[in-house]
Amino acid sequence: MTLREQLREKISAAFYRHGLLCASYPVPIILFTSASILTCCYPLLRLPLPGTGPVEFTTGVRDYSVPSHEPQGDLGERPDWYRGPPVAYIQQVLVKAAVSPWDSSLVTVDVFRSPLGRAFSLLEEIRNHVHSDSLETLCLQVTDLFPGLRRMQSVLPEHGCLLVSPGLHTSATLRDLLFGVPGKYTGVSHYNKKKVVTYTMTLVLSRYDARFLGSLRARLKQLHPSANCSLRDDHMVHVHFKEEIGIAELIPLVTTYIILFAYIYFSTRKIDMVKSKWGLALAAVVTVLSSLLMSVGLCTLFGLTPTLNGGEIFPYLVVVIGLENVLVLTKSVVSTPVDLEVKLRIAQGLSNESWSIMKNMATELCIILIGYFTLVPAIQEFCLFAVVGLVSDFFLQMFFFTTVLSIDIRRMELADLNRRLPAEAGLPPPKPGPLRTREAPPPPRPSPHTITLQTPAFRNLRLPKRLRVVYFLARTRLAQRIIMVGTVIWIGILVYTDPAGIRTYLAAQVSDQSPLGDPGGGGLPPHLGVAPVFRGGDPTSTLGINPAPAPTPIPDNQSQGHHGSSRVGPLPEAPPPSVPQITWGAEDEEGWRRLSFRHWPSLFSYYNITLAKRYISILPVIPVTVHLSPQEAIETRHPQDTKHPPPSIPKVAADIQTDLTLYKVAALGLAAGVLLVLLLFCLYRVLCPRNYGQNGVTHGRRRRGDLPCDDYGYSPPVSEISPLLLRGHSMDIECLASDGMLLASCCLAGQIRVWDAQTGDCLTVIPNHGLRRSSSSGCWEQRDGWESVSGAAETECLGSEAHGSSISGDGLSEGEGYPLRRRTAPSRPTLFTDQPDLTPLIDTNFADQPPSHLCTPPREGFDFGGLVERAYMEHEPPSPSAYPSPSSASSSPPSGAQLQRRPSLGDSSAFLTQDRASTAGTQATADWESSVWAMELRGNLIAAGRSSGKLELWDAVEGSLRCINEDGVSGITALAFLNNRIVAARLNGSLDFFTVEINKPLGLLQYRGAPGRGSMPPSPCYSSEDVISCQLTRSVQCAHQKPITVLRAAAGRVVAGSQDHTVRVYRLEDSCCLFTLQGHSGGITAIYIDQTMVLASGGQDGAICLWDVLTGSRVSHVYGHRGDVTSLVCTTSCVISSGLDDLICIWDRSTGIKLYSIQQEVGCGASLGVISESLLVTGGQGCVSFWDLNFGDLLQTVYLGQSSDGQGVRQLLVLDNAAIICDFGSELSLVYVPSVLEKLD
Amino acid sequence: SLGLSIYLSVQGGVVGVVTTNLLIRGALLFSVGVFLALVLNLLQVQRNVTLFPPDVISSIFSSAWWVPPCCGTASAMIGLLYPCIDSHLGEPHKFKREWSSVMRCVAVFVGINHASAKVDFANNVQLSLTLAALSVGLWWTFDRSRSGFGLGVSIALLATLATQLLVYNGVFQYTSPDFLYIRSWLPCIFFAGVITMGNIGRQLALYEYKFIQEKTHQD
């Protein structure tokens, strides 16, 4: 065990040092690695390139002798396949025939009918040629055709010499084979202007007899002399064919490759939290591939030639070597603390995973070594490659990939640095002094409508050119696109060059289109397709090994007659040239080259002879020129030729006809192109992440500031996962508001605290006990003692340890240091002093309380009896005998209506009774008696709506009350604060629109930040000198029939949802009601609206509606929850809702289909927030969880405190800097978005 | 293609929440099974390991029409059975639950088939032993659960028996049987196939796990 530990330590230390090395000298190491890869791959150059194309070798004819089987030392550049006799010698007789002189009386069929007819006499000549041997002894004797080719029996010889010559009745593919010339060169077509027919007769010989062939050549030349023919006849070409891969073998191969790609895709998808996902994925793939190449190269270097089919075993090798280590490395490095130096991070990450990497490697090596002892040569070779590949892969991982990773991490830190820079640079110099005044505007935040641009110099400073290029590449996804296009092109090339692939098919198609193959379309009489050339001749005999019946040149009278009648018919063409020119050129020399390279293999395969890994020798062609007289042409005419004269097509039309094939090919190409584009598109869709369109990009960039470099779909880690606890509130936090920079919270005790959302410092405390700045004296006054006593009481009743020890309970005065003086206010009746203040016990947050309890009768609500009893008991001692309990009936029965924890919104009257009238009469006096029901924070102003109906504006930094409006009496249930307008929803269903006016001493309105492009002015800036007034501009008295439960404002709209099942949309400027949206069958409980005018509402019926704000129409309507919908958030692609059933459902925004749902812990269903397009955060019991929105994977859970079984997270607020405020009991938690990567292995 | 279907199965796992997923999972597994059966059969037919009657050989992919559906059904059953047994035994499978691992498993499975069809071994015992070792290695690398092993062995035995019966009744035959009527490596292949399909099925079920929860909650 100790040995193991020691080993482990040592390995870890070694990896640590290695990581330091790699991260310190990235460039030299990458250069070194590349050099070693190239060195190891150098031997690969000597290996033949894979491919199935045939290879040629040319020798002279004169000194030709059959090569021996033994390898003969060094014979120049003689290829190693050129050993032993060939499979066959191919002797082609190239015939060019024409009817000459051309007679205008001839029909077009005559161009090729009689010339082809001459093939038979030539065939006879060849067949009967005897020198010393007859042809029968020399030629390749074939037997049966391959079974399944019965239909070719009629045209291909069987049981005898393989001698192929053309006939008329041929299908397209066979025609090339028989003619021995590509279709378009044959001239067998109606529109052959040259009127010369070209074809070959192919003689396949098994032995080479120079004398026989020479005499045959001489004989044919003598019979049919070719004038001006200067074909060279001194070279014979040996063609070697590779092994072919048929479709049947291709399918498994393709399958393995598909699996391989899927494996690579699923593996590299896991790379996360790095600067360039694709870059690292590419590096990972390069690592594996080059390790394989190195392995092959090294094996070759040491004399082992690969015999396995490389393409076949390659996927398996990749899978065996695997990408796992690379991923493990990445994860390990990424999950190291970000505040470390890059070097140290790499080193730590490496050393953390060193043991498992070594262990895995050892295991794999063992397994492969076991495989080596199977003693099966193929498996041994595979194992050898795998071992060398594994070792070189390890080497590359350690040097290449680690270095690339370090570069990537460094880049990410640079980007992080860049992003933070403007925030700090934009800050004014911090003012000295403990009181952090916020007179200066907060640093400009990139809001969607105000985009602050840095000065060009600053931008240049921030982004070096090199980085900008990289960012550009990253932003435009250039690399991805190039890779994708490359892949598609590669696939296309593969398909095209595949022997059985598109090319031959296309060629076949083209030749099919030509008139001969298409008798109907081409205008050839249909009977020609099957009719023998010679009347009465048997179609099977035309090409058979048995000599065809001698051509009967005797003209048929009938045909003559018909011919005569045809003469009067219109002739399709203008008088042709009298003598068709037969010319011989260099292109005729090796006419077989123009044939498909599958020509010979397919010919031989018909007789079950394979040419794979063998060669044939092609002898120089014998040119034959045949001139026929018109008379002969007419004599060989078929009787039906003239019966069906070809349709008289005008010349232009004929041209069009000819071109039609071209058009068809073009159309085919076009279709292929479209298909390719579609394929590309599909690939793009498949490979690219969702929401990767314009919307997502702008959104992402908006959130992450103005750096162009950071629009990947994730947020880089900002710090370790350490929730920042904001303590200070004595009771449960009820309201939370934030504008990104500041955070205001209000607890049940009525205390408002303002925090710095970046650092978590408490900036201001606005206590609720009569501390106010008197306008006259400026000293702190204390409220009446009633409240302080009750404050103490409530502190105790919540479990404070000091039972009666000190009246000045620490709960409220904590951290403030203000002296508390007890003063009995004469205005207050003493009757009330003996009653504990139960106000803080009343939870009045209507928006966030699950209102389903409304349905339950009030009696069965929460039992607060015990709590209240305790409060009473502890309150008793100060005046034990004064009031036995005279007011118990009126004010606090243990389960009275007032003490309902979740009071019904409907019975507001009972609720309002406890809003005691404020005794303070001055204008700038806060109303301490009523509790804060709603709070909003914009700029430096906190707007607080109280249960007494008062609206207060506080300065968030100074903690002073700036303005109060007492126009309404009904409690404010919800507030919306946008620009300089405040909208307050009251319990009685009315909506009040307030305007905040800032009267500067100079009379200027100063706006924060530069004026943006957006339509909306940014929030105004207030300074302490300004006089802020809050005027009620309009009050919509009966905005709703029932209490308004939700109020949201964005994009110049105010949306109010009410218990009366409707949602109303108001315009902010003129408080005009635009729409009343009906569609819910229950009270509205949640509303979401954002700058893009997306409006979603959820109700007590569990339904979620999406609305079009511009038209007021309902876009979609889904039922998602068993109880109320408690909160709603939309992203660009989906809608996230949570309900009383503690489910969080994610819906597709466009289709309204539920993608998936997440089960939450009981009571935590309502708290959720979206950090980025793909990151969802939800609250749980004492923790928050991060989810991947795209797949619904739980990424990480962050516990907020030591006691994880604490209270549930009730509210969750996502700030702009991607921090989260959780309402966690009486504490707030500031959780920066952690690195959301967890190690799976 | 398999890659696409696997990808779709990921997508399907997400989308398929709306309609209950068992059918979709079954269909996916079925198609994967059919596809693999076609491809692997092609490998075997190429090497003339199995012989089908001549009239069937001309049919699609030169394999009898009933083979792919049978394999598909079997793989669907296996793929659904594995997660089911896991949940019944109460030991959820936690080992390497990633798609990349599943793909690796499939690749190794195809590789084993490839080896059985293409590599020339000295004798059948060697071939069978090698393949058995490979299959067990496959289980150890990608599964490592006792239930997986047990199910794999039992299904492999059953399938071997069924094949024996089929060959005995002359439905098809092996060119060189060395284990009664069949090849002795057949159980190994079956075992590896069961492990592979179980792996896929478990992964599919994993995607569904969260969604099923909600269903039970609602009912």
C-alpha cells in the first residue's frame, strides 16, 4: 500500500512538473511535438497511397517477354506487381467505317447500319486467321457467363474465345463494353455529322504470340488500308488493378466510420468551459489521429509493413486509443481554481488526474498485450499498432494537448480580464471615507438599449490584433464551417470517385440518354432495338462464338420498294458532304483510356474472372478503315427503316435534341448540388448547438458586454463556488430588488438594506424604527417606544436567546450603532403597548406566495397559535397585570383571520384593518407602521410600496427618504419602476401611475451614461441635491375587478395580472390600456415580459399563455402545472415555468411543446432564474442547482450554508453580472456562477 | 445511419417527453437492432459464414427478410429489459453513462463481429476463445454490472439454442459448423450484442429518467 502511495506521489509530482513545463514554454513544445510527428510520419511516404484506381506500366512490344515470377533485383522502375504472365492480352481492332460517298438519298440509319454490319465480316476474318496457330489456341477460352447475367447471353460469347464486337441491340452499359469506345465517340447516332462510325473489336488472348499478332495486323491492314494513319504500335501497356471494394464491403466500413464519428462527436461535446470548444476538439482529434499515423510510421520504420486493410482497422484503433484521457485532462484542468496562475492550473490539473491516467494506460496496455498472445497474425498486428499508438498518444497528450490546453486557458483568462477591465475603468475614482456615497452614476452597464463603446484607442489596447483575428474566427465559426464544408466535399469526392459510385452511374446515364440507348426518344425505330442486323438472322447468333450466318447481301425487293417510297419523303438534313473524312489521330492510339477504368474488370467479371491485384497487357491497336458504298448501305437496310423515317426535326431542333442530354446532366448536377446544400444544412443543424442564430448571439453579447470574443453558449467561471452570505436581516426577507449594481432587500421587520451586488458589502441600512432625518434639526430621532418594544418582542419571539435580558434587542439595531432611546409617545394609546407587533409575521408578498391556499378555508391554514402565544408570553413580563387580555378577541386570536400566513387576496378588508394609521403627519415622514409589500430599485432610488398605500422613494446610498406619496389608501401589492415612472398596483385593483421628477438646482436633467441607440432613455441619475418629487399622473381606478397580483414592466409596457383572470397591457407613457388579454381560467399568478416584447402569463389554472404584445393575440396556450404557475421566464428558444406542484417545465417557445421538466424540492418550485441561454438556476433546500437548459442535465448543486437542510430558497434573482441572490431565510446569498463542470469519471 | 439515429434518439429523448417514451425507445432500439443486423449479416454473408437458400439471397442485402426484424425485436426487448431490471434490482447503473462510451461500446461490438468474420484464425477453438475474451472484455469495459452479465449470459444461451433449432429445421445453415449445427463463437457474439444493446437501452432510459419521474408524480 505504501509502495502504491509512493508511486502515486511520484507520478503526481512528475505530472505537476510536466504541466508547469508545458504551460511555461508552449511554443517550443508545440514545435517540438510537430517535428516529432512529422519525423514519425515520414516513413509513411514510402507506403503506396490508398486508392483503387488501376496502375499502368508501359513496355516496348519488340523486346517483350513474359515477366518471370521471381522478383528480379533492381530492374529500373519496374513495379512489383509486374511479375508473371498477365491475366490476358487485349488486342483491339479499331474500326472506322463510313459510307462514302454520302448520298443524299440515304437515311440516317444508314450511317451506322451497314458499317456495323461490316463488323461481322471482319470478325470472320479475324476468327479464321491462321498463322502458325489458329486463334482458337491463343485466345482466352471462356466458359459460362456469371450466373445472374443471363440476359447478356445473347450478346456476350460463351464457351469459346472471348471476342467482343458490337451489335445493335445493346443496353447502355453493355454498349461501351462491346464497342470498346465510349458512347459519344462511336458515332452511332442519328445526328452524327461526321458520318463516321468508330468501334473496336476486342480480342482477348491468353498467350502472347508475336508472330500471329503481327500477321493478323498485316492482314487486316492489307485488307483495309488506313490512309494517313500513323498510329504508333510499339508500346504495350500493362494495367494493374487493385482490389475493389464493393458496396457489400463498403456498408460495414461506412458503418464503422459513422460510429467513429458519432463517438468523436459525443466525446468532444463534453469539452466545456474552455475558450474555444472547437479548437480543443480539433486538438483532441489531431492528437488521436497523429498518434495513429505515428504508430504506423514507426512500425514501418522498424520494418513491419502493414498488411491489414488500413481503412478497415482505423476506426477500431481510434476507438481503442480513445479520446477519454484528453477529456479527463481538460475537465481536470478546467475545474482547478481560476484564481491560480495558468501554469499552476495546468500543473494541478495534470497531477490531479495523473494516477487515473497512468492506471488506465497500464490497463489498456495489459489488455492489448493479452491480445498479442492470441497468436493470430491479424490480431497481433492490430495489437502492435494499438500499443505503439497508445504510447504515442500518451506522448502527444502530454506534450501537444496539454500545451494547447494551456494556451486556451490563457486565452480565456485574457478574455476574462478584458471583460472586467471596462467595469473597473469606467468607475470613477473611489471616494475616500467609510460612507460609500453613490452620487456618481454607477459604471455604465451594457443594457440592451445603451451600448457603450470604448474609445478606439482603448479598444485597441484591449484587443491585440492577433487576438482579434482569433476572435473573428471564433465569432464567425469559420473553422467549423470550413470543416463542415470540407467534410461534405470530401464525402462528395469519395462518392464520386468510388468505382461503384456516381461517376459510372453518371456516365451510364449520359450514354443512356444518347439516341441509341433510347430508341423512343432518340427517334430510332423501336424495332431496331431487338431486330437483327440481317433479316432473318438470329439475334443470339450475331455475336456468338458460332460463326454468324454469312451476311446476305441480297436486297429485299420489298425493302427496295419501301426505300423507293422513302425517297420522296422529306430528308432530314441538308445535302451532306459527299465524302465523310476518316481521320486517324493520336487520340485513337489508346482509345481504351477513355473508357471507364472498370471496363476491363467488368468484362472479365462477367466470366467470373477477377482482375483484382492482377494485371492485363493491352497491345497496340490495329487500325482498320472501312469505306462502304451507298449501294451497300442500301442493301443492308432493314425493311422497317424506311417505314418509320425519323421525324423531320429542324436542324435547330436537332441541336437542341443533342443538347438535351447535356441539359439532363446539368439538371442532375443541379439536383445533386441542391442535395449537397441540403446535406450541408442538415449537417449544420445537426452539428451546431441550438439557438445558434442571430437572436442568441445578440442576446449573449448583450449579457456579456461588448466583447466580441465571448459569445459561446456558456459563461466562463468567475470564481470558485463560494456563496457570499449577506447577513444582517433579522427576519425573513420579503422583498428583493436590484438594478444590477445595487441590491435592496427588505425583511419582514421592515428593515431595508442596500447591498453592493458586486462585493456583497452592506451599503445602507434603512431601519424601520423611527429613525428619520428630521428636516429641521438634522439629528436622529427615535420613534415612539411602542415600536422598539415590539421590535424586541419580535426578536425574542423568533427565538433570540436573550429572554428579557435586554430590551434593546440586537436584532434591529445590529450594525447600526444608533443609540436607542426609549420614549413614550403621547399620541399613541397605551393600550397598544402590551400587544406584540405581529406585523412582521404576516407575509404579504403576494406575488411570490403560492396562492393555492386561497382555496383552502382559512381555518386550516398555518397554525400560528404557538408562535403568537410565545410572543404574548414573552411580552407579558413588562406589564404582567395591566391588561389581562381585553383585546385578544379583537386583535389576535391565535388563528384569526389576520394571522393567516397566506392571507387571501380576496378578503383584503380584513387584512387592511391592521394597517394602523400613521401618526406622523409631516410630508417627509416615512410610514413605519405599515409593512413594505413591494419594492423596486432603479438607479439610486428605492421605491417602496407599503401596505398603507403609501409610496416612498428612498435614496439607496444615503438611506434618506426622498419623497413620499400618500395619494392612495389601498395597499400597494406590486410596483414597477421603469425609467422615471413608477406604476403601483393596489389591493383594490387600481393602478396608479407616478412620475418621478427630479428638479435639479440647475434645472437640468442629467442622464447617466452616453445616450444609447435604443429608444428608451436610460435611468436618470439622481444626486442628493436634487429635489425629487413623485406625482401621481394617473390613477386607473378599476384596472381590474379583483386585486392585482402581478405587475411587470418592460419595453414601454406595463402588464398587470389580476385575480379576475385577465391580463391587461398598459402603455407606460400615457397609461392607456392597450389590451385586455383573456384566456386564463384562473387568477393570474405569473407574468413575464422582456425588452423583446415577449409576454407570457401563467395562472392559477396551471395554464401558460404566450401573447403577442403588438396585437394582443394569444400565441400559444399550454397546460403545464397541476397547481398555480408560480414563475415564468423566457429565453429566446424556450419558456421555463414553475408551479405549485414543484415542477419546473421547459417548453419550446415556438411550438409550445414541453421539452422536459425538473422535479423540485417541496416549497422551492418558484425560485428559478436563467443566467444565460443555456444555464438555468433553481433553488432547493439550502442550495441552488445549475441545469443545462438544452438537455436538462443537472450541472452542479451549490450548497449555501453548512446546514444544508436549512430553509428553502424562496426567491432567486439573476443579476446582470450573472450573480444570484437567493432569499435564503433571513440571509441573502450571493452566488457567482461557478464553473459548471463536473467530472463524470 | 446509426450516428444519426443515435443523435435522434438523444433528441428523441428530449422531445419524446410529450408522448410517453416507451414506444419511442422501443422503436429506436428496434431500428438500431435492424440496422446492426443488416450490416453485420452483410459481413457474415460476404465471408460465406452463413448460407441462406439461394432464392433469399437475391433479396435485399442478401439476407433473409426475417433476420433483421427478429434482431430488431430482440434488441428492443433487451434494451428495454436492462433499465427495467436495473430499477427492479434497485441498483441503478452508474458506470460510464455517456453517449461517447455507448458509441465506443457499439464500435467494439462491430469490431468483434468484424474479427469473427474477417480474421483468419488457426482453428475454431482459438477463434472462440478470443471472441469470448473480447466479449467479456466488452462487458468489463462498458458494463461491469452483475445483472448485465447474468442477463447477457442467459440471453446468449437462449439465442444460441434458438439458432440451433433454426438450423436444425433447415431454415439456414452455417458453412462450417463446429458446435453441433452452428459456430462455437455464436454465444460470444450474442453476449456482446446483449451487452451493447443493454448499454444503449440504459442510456436511452437515462435520458428519460427525469421525465418519467414527473409522470409518476402527476399520476
